[in-house]
Amino acid sequence: MPILVVWILLMIYWILAVFSVSIHKSFTLTLALGGDPTNYFYFVRHLKSIIIAIVTALIVYRIPISFFQKQKNIIIITIIVFVLQILVFVPWIWIEINWARWWLDIPFLPSIQPSEFFKLWYVLFIAWWLIRKKKSIDNDNQLTLSFIVINIFSLLIFIFIPDFGSALVMGLTGLIMAFYTWMGRKKVIGILVIWVSGAIIFGTIASRFSTRFAYLQKRMSYFISAPNDEDSKWVGWQNEQALAAIWWWGFAWKWYWKWLQKFGYLPEAQSDFVFAAFSEEVWFLGAIALLWLYFYLMYYVITKLVYVKDEYSKMIAIGLLSLIIIQAFINIGVNLKILPNTWLTLPFISHGGTAIMTNIISLMILYKIIKNR
């Protein structure tokens, strides 16, 4: 099955990327923690996460798609996901980075990022909701209004984290699913314009009254004007170093393992900026190969969905594919400084246990839908 081949190739790309780009961060972290420093802390940690993710994905694979279509089951999953997401506001168990609450650090359990599970739930829920409402509501305007309201209530929690990157990915995914189901092109563009404009206005106003949102304004200001002062250098440091890494091969290309940016120049080289970090080693052809894998995955799934008869399964497949592709190209766009920094990871490649788990589960569900079409 080509989906599994693509996944294996993405895993090979991940092994080569994280094994190389995380050595400096692994060494400095383990040195600071005491004990024997190692270059492979992040690699070994992520390898363990992948093993757990594969076992979990195989368990999910055994669950029939119809299970998620039952109202009782979707309500139970909804409650669990929302409880996990709300726990990021409970003192002592959440981890805050740059004013944003990202991970849960529950004693005796590995740290998790609830937003990744929330994305997976969002696709399952929106697919269930769209199929259900399409049968009960004949008026397009009423259905559009209901869709907007359900998205506001679903994604409102990410404003207070704040995690606008995840809200952006889910919002775009929901619009694609709605466009496939019934929504016209004009309504999709209209909702997108209103949504983006509202997010910018809210972020600008909120950043003036709360330090929690201040970094959003700084990132947007740097992206638009890129002023040459100390403050903008701090905000845009990752973007500047990412461009230096990506375009380094244009002047003096270095082969695998022999690059410079990973040695403290490019922050988060193993996660948010792994594309830029690894581009310095694999050159233009390596970056194009990764893009080709994402494009081929999208092409293959879309062409095979024609033969899927069950509308609910097809809707889930469109949503999961959209999640992967949208996040991939937003991350690459940030690395290329086409988009402002969003703190979104690169699917299947970036370090992150919860993210790789939901990515592999998504791919396993896609494989099941196409195989059992």
C-alpha cells in the first residue's frame, strides 16, 4: 500500500533529520541536568514515542469507523478531550512556555500536549456533525450559521491558552470539510476573511492589555516590517537563522552531519525548525524530496477517495489529510519566512511524542478507510 510506503520514507527522513540536528540541544540539556551528557537524548526519546505511537495506532486500527459515528461514543470522546484541554489551566500540572500553556505534566505520567488529541477529535466530531446536520437542515444559510457557531465554541479555548496556530489548522480543516459537503466557494472565502481579520484585531487589542498575548503582536510586527532593532532580533531570531540554514547550500553546501546552524544558532532545531535545520545538510534535493512525499500522500488519498462509498469515512479521510498537509505547509512556510511564526511542528518529522502519535493514528485511519473502501 503506497500510504505505508510514504510513512516508511517519512520515518527514514525523520531518523536522519532528528539524529543529526538534535545533537547540540541534547548535549546542552543533559549537561544542564547533570550526569553524563549525551548527543542523542531527543533522538532516543522520540524513538520511544514512535514505538508507543505505533502500538496505539494499531489498537485504533482495530476500532471500526462506525464506532465514531455513534452519538454516545462521540459524546464520551468529546468529554475526555475537553477535560484534557481544560487541564492546561489547572496550576502545577501544566508547562508554560512564552506565556502559552502547551503541555500537561501529570506526576507518574509522560508529558502530553492535549491540543494534538484535540485536532484528531475535531475531525471526527466535525465529520459526525456535518453528516448529521446535512440530513436535518435544508437551508444553506442556517447550516452555515450553525457551522460557524459550533466552530466558535470548539476553538474558543485556544484563544485563552493561547494557541492560534492550532486553531488556524483546525479552522482551515473545518472549512475544507464544509466545502466538500455543501458550502460554496464564496462563503468559504467570506468566512476565512472574517475569521483572519477577527483574529488579527483580537490579537492586537489583547496584546495591549495582557502580556500573555504580547508575543503575538511582536511576531506579526516583525513579519510585516522586520525592523532592525534588538527587540525584533529577539522575536525574529528563529526566522533569521532558519533562512540562513536553508540558503546556506546556495553558497557553500555541506553534506550530512556537517552543518553549523544546529550548534546553538537555530533554536528549536529538532522541532519547529527541523525543516530549515536539515535543509542545510540535505541541500535542495532533500527538501524537495520531503515536499514530494507530502504531495504524493495528498494526491494518492484524493484519487482513492473516489472509490470510498461511505460518506462519513470519506469525510474523516478529507479532514485527517487536511490536518497533515495544512500543518506541514504552514510549518515549511514559517521556515521560509512566508508566514509568521506559529509554533506548529512538521508532521512525522519534528520531535514531539503526542504529535507523532496523532500523526501515525491519522495515517493508520486513512490506510484503513482506503483499504476497506
